[in-house]
Amino acid sequence: MLPTYSPYEGGHDAPELRMPTGFSRNVPERRIHSHNDYWRDVPVYTALSHGVLSIEADVWLNPKDDVLYVSHSVAALTRARTFQRLYISQLVDVLERANVHDHETTFFNYVDYYSQENEREPRRLWTSFYEGNMTPIRLLVDLKTRGNETYHAVVRELAPLRERGWLTRWNGTHVVPGPVQVLLTGNGINADVRAQVAPARDRDVFLDAPLLKLDETWLGVDGVKYGWNSSLAPMASASFSSATSWTGRRTIDPATEEAPLAALISSTQSRGFETRLWSSPRWPTHVRDRVWRTLYDLGTDWLDADDIEAAAAF
């Protein structure tokens, strides 16, 4: 059999060869967070091609045009690398490819089919990595510029996803799933932004809670006291070095290092938060792998990785 052979009328353009949800077939989903995404030329596609479920955009608001630009530092900002171009438009493209609607697919009313067993609100089929998958792509937006203006710019620039109904949202009583879940981090969890996000009864942005400060409280813009909970912040994060004194250069000590780290992860999860420790050691690779293996065995929800190719093969 030649690799170019097709038994169907129409050859390679035959409708039998088109499987809408096969856009990302054979890509298993992996609970990896793609850290330092700004290093990648095509961050969304690179991450998703490895099955990575969580990506991150570092954004700066330019007061000249009120547009968000992507970079970790001011020195690396360029006019072309906007939040819209590098992230939002790419996510829209991925989800449109994975949710084809044409004369072939609309023959079946699969919206009703999926909403029968799926509870409170009807929703269209969407998939990230395989047919029927309902695991959202998590987009962390790290606000580098301070102030509410950056927060409002993020909300504004999410419009293409919002208009298509593709953002996970909180409707005041429960979370309504969507294919993209947006979490603010960095300056996005500062007191001024938290004060606005927490009181909102209908919102499509969430927060990344500080894992080591889950008992802190603050006043919302409505004058009500708020605290961290999993409906506001589904994930709690901290730097690896702030969470443990273990460096990974040797096997973790069961009593003085492993037990406290395990307790930190399990106690955070018992409160409903998923856990992520960022900036774990990157080099040497045997140290990196030892830390990944230990964190995975201790049950952390997300492995944070700069080298996502290595994490995907881990």
C-alpha cells in the first residue's frame, strides 16, 4: 500500500478522510504548565502539539494604544508580538479547527446529544486533544504592568473567545465550563485587581491563588471581605524554592523535606485548589527529572516546565 493511496472517491479530499475532532488526534493530554511561554515563537501551537494543557502569557499594557504586548521584560517587547496575535487568535484558530460546523457535521444534532447528560446548561461539543474531551485549555495571564487598566485590557481582549462562548465562566452559583479557562497571575492577583474580580457575580476570569498565603483576606470594591476559595481561584501556585528547602541535588529526605512538601500539597488540595510549583530546577537534567518525579509522586496537579518537549517525554 502506497502512503498516497486513498480508497475513497475524491482522493485526499474525500469527506471520509475528514474527522473534525481529529485535528489533534494522537496527542495525549498532559497536565503540564508551559512556563516562560514568551520564549517560544508560536507558544499556543507548540504547547498544544505536546499535549500541554496550561499555557502562560506575560503581558504589558502600552499606554500609547491600550494594547497588550507579550514579553517577560520591557527590553524584549516588540510591536508585532501582541496578546491578540500570539495567544487569542491562535486559540480561536485551534478551537475552530477542532469544532468544524459544515454540511457534513451538522447532519447530527450533537449539541442536544451532549447536553442531555450534561446538566445545567446546553453547550456545543468542543475538544482539545481527542473526541469528547471536555478538559479546558488553561491560559494564565501574568500582568506585568500594574493597575486596573491592565486587568480591564485583558477582559477586553478576551472578546473573540467570549463571543464564541469559549470561556469558562462563573455565573454566581457555579462554574460553567468552556474550552478555555483564564487565570490572572503576577500583578493580576494584587489587591486592587482582586478587589474587582472577587465580587463579580458573572465573570470569565479567575485567579491563581498564592499557595503559601491562602488564609489572607481583602476588601472587595463592594466593601465585603473576601478570601481565597476554589471558585475564585481553581489553582494555587508558589515558586519551588519558596515551598521547600530541598534543591533536588540529592534524594529528598523523607522526614525533613518530603513529609512537609507532601503535607503542603495535600492540605492545599483538600481545600479544593489544584497545585503548581513553578521554577523548579532546570539543570542538570538529572536533577530536573528527580524533582519532576518527586512532585508527580507526591500528587501535585501540574508539572511546571520550561522544556515542554522534555516534560512531554517524561
